[in-house]
Amino acid sequence: MALRDSSALRVIVYEGPGSDPLPERLATITALLERGHAVTRTGGDRPVAPADAAPTLVLGRFAQAPEFSGTTAEWRVRDITTLNSAQIADVVESTRAELGAARHGEWKPWFPVIDYDRCTNCMQCLSFCLFGVYGVDGERQIQVQNQDNCKTNCPACSRVCPEAAIMFPKYKAGPINGDIVSDADLQKEKMKVDISALLGGDVYSMLRLRSDKARSRFSKERDSDKALTERQKCLVKLAESGDIPPEVLMSLPSPEEIARRAEEAAAKARAALEPLG
Amino acid sequence: MSETAPHPRLLYCHCQYAQVVPKEVKAAVLEQLCQSGTAFEAVADLCEMAARRDPALKRLAGTGAVKIAACFPRAVKGLFHQADADLDPQSTEVLNMRTLAAGEVCARLFATDLAANVPTKASTKPENPAP
Ligand code: SF4
Ligand code: SF4
């Protein structure tokens, strides 16, 4: 899936002059949220967000369909007097498709979020990630650019950030989930691993192929390579800390491909850190 | 850090694509919002919207005071920033449904004052830490 700057369908549950209150308000709004829509419920004297260019559907129990003016987007108005909450959700879903609003639910939104109050732009995360999630903007500031390349449930890059500046809001524990970073956390979060030492594809490969055969072949071929053994230790440490789920290790690309991507990421990070000139 | 902000907008996040917010907390908060008779915005999953850089986040972040029932303020701030829709730290209160009880979340949502609590650079990482 390629993520684009796409807009969710805005569903306005209109309960005001000309529209009776919804008998199944909670069930209806819950059903709409479960399908991924953004809902605005009108009422009282509290303001709601203004109209914008988002595709919008107004739902109400209208005696007479109202006129809405001053809007720039594609608007639809639908009377839901005779519909139950499940039927309303179906109507909304077909309107979403018709208006070309964003689709939902095909991807678990798992991706790093940078806390720029902490980030020092050191590029460790960019060097570390093999999947091209990170990049830099025009001012060479680190950015999350390809969120959907991120490996679901893997928060490994947050472990390599020396500032504990990388959050995964859906992670189970703090500070990675966005909880306050304490000094103790900061010490713990620093894995103090040499990033370049982690980027050997053979280590990933070994972790991926955990069979005895693979292990013995690996040790025969590589035992003499001290640097590689060091990489292996570092990566095993990361994996064992419970932060790299086995599924992620199993889905890693080939060692050659990893080596290529690691070099690419390192080059990008080096370029970003070079003085502007 | 409390200031008077009459009628801040209310935004509720359903955290649809993960189980990190206790189900009973989000269900109770949404139920009370629905029963309250007041206007509010609800989104399925702020994370998913931030990942898509949904322009709706600009609509939700802009135009005045807002109280957001979601998760950790630092995460919510980062998500909006990622979508190029920065929250105003002076007029945003984030209520963390991962750590607060539903009653506590609703008490703050419906309170007339706004206790701004989005972290800023100074509060996250003081440049001159106290000796
Ligand atoms: S590793 Fe952390 S501090 Fe360094 S650029 Fe990445 S997010 Fe910023
Ligand atoms: S912002 Fe927080 S509450 Fe909302 S979807 Fe993301 S993790 Fe869940």
C-alpha cells in the first residue's frame, strides 16, 4: 500500500434545527469509527472544526433535506430516518467509495514518530533502518518518509536513538509509546551498540535461518571473522530484548540485499551530515 | 498551567487499529460524549491519519482551543506534527485514555477550563537543567 496525503471521509451527524435526534447515536458513531471514518457530531453551543476540502457526508433525520452553503468539497446529504446503525455504516461506506475518500483498515498504522524536541539530527536511525523508512527533508532534517515500509510491531530503531526521540504510539511500554522520558529511561534506551557493526547481512540471515544446519554452516564459514561475531552478538542482544519480533526476523531480505540497503542508508545519512556547501 | 478557554472543541480518538487503549475506557468516554448533547469530533485512529498525512488533521488542530482524548500527549503532539498540522501548546489539552479512568477523562473534557499540557522543548529537555 502506498500512503498518500489522502483525506478521510468526514461524516457529520447533524442533530439540529430540521433534524431529529438519532435514537442509536452511540451505536451509529461507533460503527462509523470502526470503519475508519472521521465523525463530527453537532449540538449545543460548542464549536466544531470548520468545513474544508474534505469529502463530506451529512447524515440526519430530516423532515426536509437542508441546503448547506459555502463549502468547497464534494458534499452529500443523506436522510437516515429509516436506517439502523449497520445500514447507516453501509451507506457511508458506499459514499466513501463514490467520493474517493481514503480507504481504511488494510494496514496496521505502525511507524516511528519523531519527537523533535529531543532529536539531535544525528542520523543514527536513518543509518540503522534497512527499509528506507527514514529520509531527510530539504533542510536535511531527519524525517519519517515511508511509514508503510516499517515492519509491524518492530520498534528496533527506537532502541538505537541515543536521545529516546523515536516513539511508536501503539507500543506497549514507555517511553517508546510516548510516555515521559526519564533519565533512567535514557540510560536504558541507549543500547550503546555500534550501528555499523549491526549492518552485516549475515547476522540477520543467521537469525532468520535458525535451523541447526544453517547455524553450523554459519559457524564454519564465519567463526574466524571477529567483527562479524561482534555484529551477531549485538543483533542477538536486540532480538533477545524482545524488541524484534520473530516474524520480522523471518521476513528480512537476503543477506546480499541487506548489505546493499545498509550501504544505501549509510550513504544517505553521510550525505545528510555533510556540511552544506 | 491553567487558562480559561470557553468551549474548547472536543476530539476523541477511537484507537481503532490497536488494543493499547483499554476498551472499557474508550467505550465509556464515547458513550458519555454521545449522551452529553454537546458537539464533538471523533476519529477512528489518529495514528492512521498521521501516517496518511490526512489534511483533516489540519482542520482538527487549527482554530482555537481543543481537548483531545487519545493517549500520551508527547505521542499525540508528534503525530500531528508528522502530518504538518502542529497543535498549539498553549491551547491544547491531551487526555490520556491509556492511563486515566473514563471518569477522569470526561471530567476534564467537560470542564470549562483548559489545562494545556502538550510538551514543549523546554519541558521535555531543559537546556539549562536546574542544579
Ligand atoms: S537517531 Fe534519534 S536523535 Fe538521531 S536523528 Fe534519529 S530520531 Fe533524531
Ligand atoms: S493517537 Fe494514541 S489513542 Fe489515537 S490511535 Fe494513536 S495510539 Fe491510539
